[in-house]
Amino acid sequence: MKLPQLLLLALGLGLTAPLAGAELDPALIYQPGHLKPIDSRLKVRIGQPAPDFTLPAIDGRRIRLSDFRGRKNVVLSFVPAAFTPVCSAQWPGYNLALDLFEEQDAVLLGITTDNLPTLHAWTRLMGGVRFPVLSDFWPHGAVADRYGVLRSDGTAERALFVIDKQGIIRWIDVHDINQRPPLDDLLAALDRINRPAPAKR
């Protein structure tokens, strides 16, 4: 079995946390219970330019979306909150798949409405993540709100946006907040935007 297949199998079986880094002590995980699957109204659509933003990252940088224009495809991964069960499996799982993102000439940006100290502590306890983690804490949830994925409780939806090198939104998945989005759907979306257009006859 090839490496990408092994990664997809591991992600599908929910094995990502032990494979990707340290498992969080269950006592540190907040159990929110079953939540309303989607609690926002999307404000962007496929084919539109992605709203630009600049956010602070836990490594001290400030990341601007438009800085990737002309250089990289971008995947935005909004998740609801640090120290919650699904989020604590989703992002470590992406550590395993970063080579697959790189093969698609894509960079992954993780975004939550948590503050930087919380995100720093959470990602350290998970064994670290190898992609930029950005705080949309202040003005609170402003970026999530511009995209239409800010929930009524001030957290973000579990949402994925694929943005091409021209800065155009090419794929959106606002997922049931209680479930982890399938990695293969995301990779298929990236593959489609990298495929050359068929020649016109």
C-alpha cells in the first residue's frame, strides 16, 4: 500500500492523534456535547475572490492571505475551538498529510477564534502542528464573519475553503461541526484546480 493510501486509511479510522504527535490527556479535552451542525450563513461563494485578511500566527508572524497570490494554492481550515475532541484530531491529522498538500502546490492555514496563548498551549500539547495556526480572536471572529462562518456563540464553523493561485475560491465545505471532514474530498478539490484545462477543439 502506498504512503498516501496509508495516510487516508489512518485518517479514516480516526488514528491520527497517536500517529501525528502526543495524545492529549482526556482530562484536558472539553466535551461540548452535540452541537447544532451549522449555525451561520455563508457570505462567499465559489468563483468569487477570497476576502483578504492579515492574522497573527502562534510563531510570531503576521500572515496575509494575498501574499500567497501567484505562488501557492491556499487551504483555509477554520475549526471551532482549541481543546475540543474533533478539532484535536483534525489538525494533527493534517500533519500526516502535509506532503499531499505540497504535491498540490498548496499551503494550509489553520484558523480559530481562540487567542494566541490558548492556541500555543493547545498545539504544543498535541505535539505541534507543521502549518501556520492563526488567531481570529480580535476583532473577535472578524475573518470568520467575512467568510460567513462565525457561529452565534463566537466560535467558527468547521469549514474548509480552497483558494487558487489567482485568489479565487474554488471549493467550500462548511461541515457538520460534530464531524471531521473527509481528507479525500479536500485533496480531490485541490487536484481539480491543478489539472490543466482540456484543449478546445
